Amino acid sequence: MRIVVVDDNPMNITVVKEILKRAGYKDTLAAASGTELFALLGLTAQGNEPEDASGNDHHGIDLILLDMMMPGVDGITACSAIQESPRLRDIPIIMVTAIGDSKKLAEALDAGAIDYVTKPINRIELLARIRVALRLKEQKDWHKDRDRRVTEELQLAREVQTAVLSPPIEEEKITINAIYRPSEELSGDLYAWNRIDDNRYGIAVIDAMGHGISSSLVCMFIASVLKDAMTKLIEPKSVIQELNRRAGQLQFADQLIQYYFTGLYMLVDLSKGIVEYVNAGHPPGMLLRSDGSVESFSQGGVAIGMFDEMILEKHTLEISSGDRLILVTDGILDLVGEVEDDQMANLKQKLRPFGGTTSHLELEEALFESDNELDRSDDRCLVMVDII
């Protein structure tokens, strides 16, 4: 443990360092003023961070014993400057004072000091307060290290989650692309597509309950099941039924927890000029016709994972060259209105100008012009399928 003793009186420094040495705290540093303390901590003479400040370099200091009354930069000013530094603010500061003024002590605590001792220093009291401060520092360091590791693991998980998303398809008869904006590090939205043969493509959009780690893990599970189901089962009803069967296999220690997810799976058949789809509690898709008209998909039934048996209805739409299919998650609906009953009508009106002749970027700019990443409360996912 490294402790810094700051006092303009050399005798006080000597006495405190001797107390610390006899108590087993042998790694101590001394500063005779607030300015010297700034230099020791890597701050400028005014107490500011230099432009080239290292992210975590504070000489491994674990505690500062800081005299309140010093000429020049006093203890309260020094304490305030340390609190303004992101790399230093977690160092605990114990204020040392000969003043019994409660207002001054309150000012010191408001400036960021965690405790204080009065002069003349009582050895037992000083050591007890140091032990408390160091325990707090140790706990804070543990939490910081844990948070750092969690952040690194979340970043890795996000990269893995992004890696399982289907890459864009650009072929002679069809293009498939997506806009994907998670609300947090990890998303509860998922899209996937699969080229079945020369003329058929399976395309799905999924929205799992909630956000964050739990919903992202459910999404990863769904992604693995979905890929296999689209490849082997192909037909919309069969794919949704398989997702529901596998969702029922998710077991949780807390029996009150039940994860469910909405989904829309469609099978595009270019040779027949049709789209067959099943909607399981998901927002309806949109078909932007080449003539400028807009058609909505049918509303969905119950969500996947809620019941052992699902009653599913398959719907069919005719498609032709120049048509554009749009699938969304409910986060997209939040961009076009707050009232649920009006959202689909607003989305249809918003999408109307963006038929097959407009670009992916034009649609994204128009639809997401009001999207604020800091205020985003839900994941946003849009899949766009162009029939060429």
C-alpha cells in the first residue's frame, strides 16, 4: 500500500511517516504543498490534467493524507482538483486539520475527502481511519476490475452476436440487406436469411423479450435453431413450429421466468412470384409495390415460446420485379409515433416514397433522422428485400 503524506510542516510529515512505518505501511511518499502533490500525481501546477496524461498512471497511490491548511494550494482546493481527474478521483483522501470549524470540515467532505482526522494526531484513531479508507479503496478497485472485465466480455459477446447475422445478398434477381441498431451493447433483435435454391430464399426477423445479456443469449440460441430450420424444414409453418418446440426446451432455475420472442418468417419464391409467410406476434411487414402502392402483411398470432402448441396461419402475397419487402422489429415503430394504434399507419406513410428505385441509404436516412442513440430505448432492426 502506497500512502502520500501532504503537509507544509516537515515535522508533521516525519511524525506521520513514523506512525505509518511502525504500523507496517513502509511505502510512503511526502509532499510539502498542494503544488508538489500535483506534480507527484502528474497534474499541472493549476491542478489540471496535462494533454498527454496517461490513462491510469498515478504511481500506484492508494491513499492521500492531506493537510487542510497550507499556503498556496490548500487541501480543499487540491482535493477538488483530484476529484475532477477521472484517473485520480478513486484515490481516497483523508483530510488532516487542526481546525474544529464544522463548516470547513463539511466543505472538505463535499470536495471529495472521505474522512478526516484532527491535530494533534491520535495514532490509534489515524490508523483506524486509514484501515477503513484502504478497505474502501480495495473494494472500489475490485469493482472497477470486475466492470472492466465485464465490459471486455460484453464487447466480445457483441462481436460474436454480430458475426452470426447474415451478410447482405446481392444477386441477379434479388438483394437482401438490413439496418441494425441495438439499444445496448447486446441486442434482443435478430435477422437471418438463407438461400435455399436458385429461386427460393428463407428470411426471418426475430425480437426476443428484453435487452442485454439474457435476451442476447436467447437470440444466439434462436440463431442456431433458425439456421438449421430454414435449411431443413423450409416451409414457414414448419420453421415457426420448430422454433416454438426448441424454445420450450429452455429451462430456467426460476420457474416464473419464461422467455418468449416474436418472429416473422417468409419464404420468397422467385420462380412462382410469391411470398409465403407466418407471423408469430410480430409487427406486420410491408410490401412496397413498383407502382407506388403499399400493402401491409397480416397481423400475427401468439409469440413463440408462450405455449406448447401454436395455431399458425400461412399467408401468401404475389410479388413482381420492382417490388420491395420490408420487415421490422417494434423498435422501428417507435421512430414513427408513440401511439401504438397509429404506428403502422405512420410507418406505411413513411415508407411509401421508398419503393424499389430508391437506395438503401436513402431509406435509412429518412427513417432514422429522428433516432437518438443516447435516448434509444429499444433495438431497431429493418430488413429490406428487393425483387429485381
